[in-house]
Amino acid sequence: MNGVQGTFFYPAKPPPLGRALPDWLLHLAEELGLCGATVFPASEGLGQHHHIHAAHCFELNDQPVSIVMAMTGEVCERLFARLRAKRVELFCVKAAIEFGTV
């Protein structure tokens, strides 16, 4: 099946959504019927403003996180419409993919 992979990068100051951004995105993915989504914590990352984000032993609130989602083009349009409606601003990468089960 052809579709879109969206990779979202967790911002330093997440938008107020009533819950953590990765949790909110996973529930939205489930609601919209996405084919799959995974949250990846990282040890370090370089942000768009050239700030290095890192998880430290006692300070995890600056830990970089990415959320990867596989979806059809139609679902992608609905997902981004919801993000715009909620005024959620995230850095993301969208790429055309082929996905399925082997």
C-alpha cells in the first residue's frame, strides 16, 4: 500500500493539549485510524534553533523524542487538518512510503 510517513519531533515547549504531546498524538492516531505510530526517545538531538537537547540522569524534561506514523494520504490530510485546528506547531518530515505486512 502507498502512503505517507510522518515523523514529528517533540518541541522543547509543547502546546497545551491537556496531556503530553506524544500521548495526545498516539490517541489522535488511533482515533483517525492510522496504520501505525511509534514514539522513539533519544539521548541527544540538535533542534532547529541550534540548541542541543539531551536527557541527563536527573533532568529528563529536555529529552528529544520523535513520533513516527505510517498512514494513507487521506488520513494524513485529516491528521494535519486536526493539528492546524488545534494550532499545534511541530517540526515534521513527511515522506512518500510503501507499507504493508510481509
